[in-house]
Amino acid sequence: MSYKNKVIDLTHTLNPEIPTWDGSCGFTIDTLVDHHECQGPYTFKAQKFTLLASAGTHIDSPAHVFTHGATTDQIHVDNLIALAVMIDARSKVTSSYVVSEQDIIEWEYIHGTIPDQAIVCICTGWDVRWSDKDLYRNNHQFPSISAQAAQLLSTRNIKGIIVDTLSPDRPDNGYPVHHIFLEKSIFIVENATNLHYIPPCQSQVVVAPLLIEGATESPVRLLALVPE
Ligand SMILES: [Zn+2]
């Protein structure tokens, strides 16, 4: 039996205008040497990047919240590829929407219990605001996840959770969702895009962080493999 996958890019492109948590510049790119500055028949352009660990589409490891938690380089590669579960909350979403326990229960009523070892993608559609950093950041008013929903998801033995906003928590809720997931070594990916292209189940998702020793967060290339 042969089958083909369509590859969907769930990653935002990094540039100096990307939205960031505190509104500061998250990424710069400088030219160290350009083609016209080189001698000889073969020329080069070399660059230097400066970026926040949380620039763009990125992963939070347990060490982001817990002093002795695992860092991004300590997350086993087996945990970075998994069945994708996509929970589509777009029809209900407002800037103050909180994904509830009921949203998870409704998904499971239709599709069955979230499988062991899945990576759960919460699609709110907030990614359409990405190109306008103020609209995306929106003074930290964006769709989030309730502590109860996070508790329920954390009982499903999942590998990770992916959101298409700056965070599954808002500053006004005290960050319970980060604690609930990272305490159980369930990683969090923030600022994903294109989650609506993933069907509710049956796809795979690949989370590829930079391999940086001691990093608590890291930009990722995030891909979905969707059966055609
Ligand atoms: Zn985070």
C-alpha cells in the first residue's frame, strides 16, 4: 500500500517586524560580508542573526518554568514527532475566548478519546493577525486555554500542545496552563500558523527546535504531514 502526505508549514517567517511577548524587536539580521566586498572568482554573503529564544513559532521546555526542568535540547526526538489532534475553536473565538473543558469533551464525543502520545493543536485562527504585530499582541488580550481544559488534556498522556497565539495563558490568569503542562513534561509550542489545514486526527506533526544546549525556549520549524 502506498500513500502520500501533503506537507503543511505551520511556521511563521522570522523578520524584524514579528510580534513578541513584550513588544520589543525579536529578530534582526545583519550582513557580515557581502558579495561585492569579496575578491576572487567565488564570492559569499555571510549573515548574523540576533533573536529572542521566544522569537516567532517556538517551543517552551519545562526549564522555562521549573528550575530543574528539562531544557529544549533534553527533549527526546521521539517526542518531537507525533499524531496531530486538531481542535478547531475558530467558530467560537473572540479576543477574550478561553478554550474550555467542554471544548475538549465535545471533540472527544465526535472523534473519540485523544490518543496516547498525540500532540494537540488548538486552532483559534488568531494567526491571521500576525502581520500586524500590535493587532496580534493586542495588549495581551488573545484567546487562551482554561486551567480545567489543560488539566483534562494533561490526563490524556499527550506529548505536547500547540497554540496559534502568543501563549495558552494570558498574564491576567497567573500562567496555570504553562505549569500544568510543563510539570508533566508536555511541551508547549506558541505562535503556530495554518493549524486549520490539519484534519481533526490522522495527520502527523513534526516539531524541530534548534539544538541549543541549555535553551529554555527555541524557535522551531513546525510541519504537519497530512494524508492526501
Ligand atoms: Zn510560553
